[in-house]
Amino acid sequence: MWPLCYSFRMDAVALTRKLVDVESISGNEAPVGEVLLGELASLGLSVTKMPVPLPVGMDATLHRERFNLLASWPEQPHPAIIFSTHLDTVPPFIPSSEDADNIYGRGTCDAKGIIAAQVAAALRLHDEGLHVGMLYVAGEERDSAGALEANKHPIGSRYLINGEPTDNRLGVASKGTLRVELVCRGRAAHSAYPELGESAIDKLLEALRRLRPMQLPVNEEVGPSTMNIGVIEGGRAPNVIPDFAKAQMLYRLVGEAGELRREIVDTVGGLGEVSFPLEIPFLRLRTVPGIPTMVAAFTTDIPALAAWGEPLLIGPGSIHVAHTEREFISKKELFEAVEQYCEIARKLGE
């Protein structure tokens, strides 16, 4: 039998499952936010909602309000240390289950189990006289809308301990993100007379053929930049020469993006139009002696939360199972995370 998670007032396994069992795909965070608000308030925390706009194109009449949650102890409304992660998940919704070792379901490690570990740690620290706050945001999996909104309303904290699945290791760095859209245009024609048209798909394929072998930057400490062609679309019908084609790509950054952006544009040349709808910078992060470290190849909300203090990145669970059909978190890691969050907060509070 796994023990209660270091507080007679809270069972981290039960809270993880309770949160996982509320669907909260990006844009629909309100229901799980309400559940968590009730849990935190019942533990004696002061909890406020921070309104967040719905994603562009989402029908507001079909969804409840969207918000972040900010929680603090009444005796310390402006804590120096904030625990934080996100409320939303990727689709599809997968309800929770468990066995002797693990909890399964959408969001178990990304990031509802992390919320439970942070709440348990905050309770334990409170009992010791160290009052940390908690910030739980909407939209991390889509556009960081919650983090961007929260960054407009800092409360003077010195440190932000952000939770993502890092196998309970502190991130020494987090790779950045450069999202690229490549649009190619042609001229439609009957496919029986290709000489009368101009294929946008042919242009797109040629542009991607040029981009794929590009030498990407390498950082000796954190590894290489990487590129993924995530979406390709185009054409009208099999018997029509396509006049439009588009690819969406994502580069993981290990340094500044300026030179890479220029090289992408130059490589594509006149084949298409290149745009960069999203850029999140590469970050080096603070570590704490005695805590194992890692390099996060993924991107987090941290760059959007700069006003909330010096960032640290750590959480239970593996990024390799996040977003998968068999997402899970180890109960052992969940309990270890409580210890680590407490240890880190104590050292930062010295």
C-alpha cells in the first residue's frame, strides 16, 4: 500500500486521479480548474481566478470561462517561491486507472500528477513554516495563452519552479521552438494537360528536399537542433494540377534563431513563402546542488513567465510517455517529487 503523500490532509494519488478524470483539453480548462480551486480552498489556501482568452476560433457560447489559478497562504499572499504547471492536456481524453505501481490516463504526467505533487509539497512546507504559492495556467499545450496572461500580473516572486515531466531531474536547459510555415503557389489545370498548369505540390516537395539536409546548429552541452515536418496539405483533387500546397515544420533550438531563419528563407528561395508564426527561445536554467540534472528537448511555459522569477524546471514522469495512449506516472516518482519540491524550496528559501 502506497502511503498518503506526506500530509494527513491530502492523498496525491487520489488527487491525481480526480484531476485526470476531468477532461481539460486546451480551451476547456474551466471544469478541472473549478475542481482544483475547491481542493485548494478546502486546504486553507486563498485562491483567485485569472481570466484567460479562449483560443482563436473557439466558440465562446459553447465553453465556460477560461482562467488560471493563483493560490497562496493567507499569512503570505506574496510568496518568494511559486510552484507552477499547466491545467490543460492534449486530446483525446483518457480517464484514469491505476495498478500497484502506476497511475494511467491523459495528463497523469503532463501535468496533473505534477499538480498533485506540488500541492502535497506546498502543504508539507506550510507545516514547516515555509509558505510557497501555486500558479496553474491554461493553454500550455496550444499557445501558452495562460502563461502570457499571467505574466501581466506578477506578484513579486523570486523563483518559479515549473513542473514538466523530467524524471525528477532539474533541467539545465530547455530547447527553444521555431515554428515554420511554407506556402507554395501554382496554377490549376486539368491533369490531362499538365503543361497548362504549375504544380504547387512539386514546388513544395522540392523546397522540403532542400531543407531536410540543412546543417542545423549544435550545442556541445545540450546537443543538436532538430527539425520535424509535422503537417503537409495541398491540392484540390487527383485530376487537378494543384495550385496550393503548405507544410508546417517545427525546429527545436539550441541557440539563437536569427541565422537559422535566414538560412531557411534563402534555401527555399523563390519556391514559396516562408513565415515564422511562433518562436520560443532556447533557455539555460538554474540548478540546485544535490539534484540530478537533464536537458529538456521540449519547450515549456517558462519563457512566457519571465516576470514570475528565476525559473527552475523539474517534475515526475517521463516526457516519452506524455501525449501517448498509455500515458502514466509512477507512484514512486510522484512521492519522490514531493520530497524534491520540498528540498528545492528549502534551499531557495535559505
